[in-house]
Amino acid sequence: MYKNSKLIYELNDENIQDIIGVKLNEGELEKLQELQHQKVITINQKNRPVYSKTLSEYFEESDTKVKRNASIRLALEDGYTQSEIAKYLKLSRSTVSKIDW
């Protein structure tokens, strides 16, 4: 729930501590800063972090074309662009775009 909070993405550390009325420890502040700098995408009016996996994690078990295509779709849903995936797989972007439908 806290990962989708607008507070995390729009306020600084001091403002958040004032609003919630709690002083955060160093570890909590580091986690907050990490979350503030994380890229997010909005799907169905909800923010969520992107890149939950690296591209190598998506494609490590993609030993067939069917598995590769499924991994491409998952990576796209995770926020990777067609260009990023194409470059990683050494494919053309148009090839990746044909899989994304």
C-alpha cells in the first residue's frame, strides 16, 4: 500500500515526517529515498514501480520462441520499452512490436 502512496513520490523526507508525526530512522529514510527515486508507471489509475525484474531475469529461461514471446509481454507490462527489449534480445523493434499485441 505504501508503495502506491502519493506522499512517497511528491514530498521530501522532512515533510513526510511532519505529516505522519513520526521521526524516521536512518534505514527508513534510505528506503523512503529509494522509493522516491524509483520510476513508476500508472496502470488502471494506480501507480506501481517498474522494473521488478531485470531483462536477463525475464529471458533466462526463454529457450523457445513461445517462452521468449511470453517473456517479452511480461517485460513490456513491467515498463520496459520495445526498444530496450529489442536491443537486449538483438532483435528489431518492429519484431518486438509484432509480439506486443
